[in-house]
Amino acid sequence: MEFDFKKDYFSDKATVKLSMGHEAFGTWLEQEGQKKQWVEALLVAISDLQLREITEYKLIGDEFALYLTTEEASITNHSLHMAGSDLDEANDLNFYDQEIEAECGLEDFTNLIESWLEFI
């Protein structure tokens, strides 16, 4: 996973641009992860997963839900759960939007979060 961080020095808000298919992680970080304490707490949970002290971790935020296992990370915008499932069932469509849903391996996710903490 490739990423690039930038900071708006007027608002002191950090932003991130991620590789195609991972954009939802960037939107989530920009919205939820602006405080170091929040990022540090997330890294503690990741460490617990890596040490197999826990097998999964779920973090529900204002706009997104993060789900971590010992192998992968996935992020889903709450709007996916509210989307009309009748349309999906009627047309047998698989709904996917890179801005509101993404997955990656836990190692890549950890690298992103550690780099984000260092940047902010």
C-alpha cells in the first residue's frame, strides 16, 4: 500500500492520499485519526493482535467501522449498512465504492498507522 501525507499548516489538519483501492482508509484517518492519543491506542490494539493476545478488534467511529484480525484490516462506511438492500437483492448487484470500503493486510495497515503517527 502506497501513501503520501500532507499537512494544512493553517488548520493543522493532516491529510493522506492512498493507493487505488485503499482510499477509504485515508478518508477514515482524516476524519477520525487527527489526535495522537487515538492513534497510539489503536497501535496498542494492533500490538495485541500481533502478539495473539486478542484475535479481533472492532473500532466504531462517527462515519466508519474498522475491523481488525490477526491477518487483515477492513474499513466500512456506516452508509453501506444503511444502503437499500432491496436494490442489491433485486438486481443481484455487488456494491463496492473505494471511498467507503477497503481491505488490506494487517502488516500494511500497521505500517500506515505507524507512519501516520510519526507524521502527525
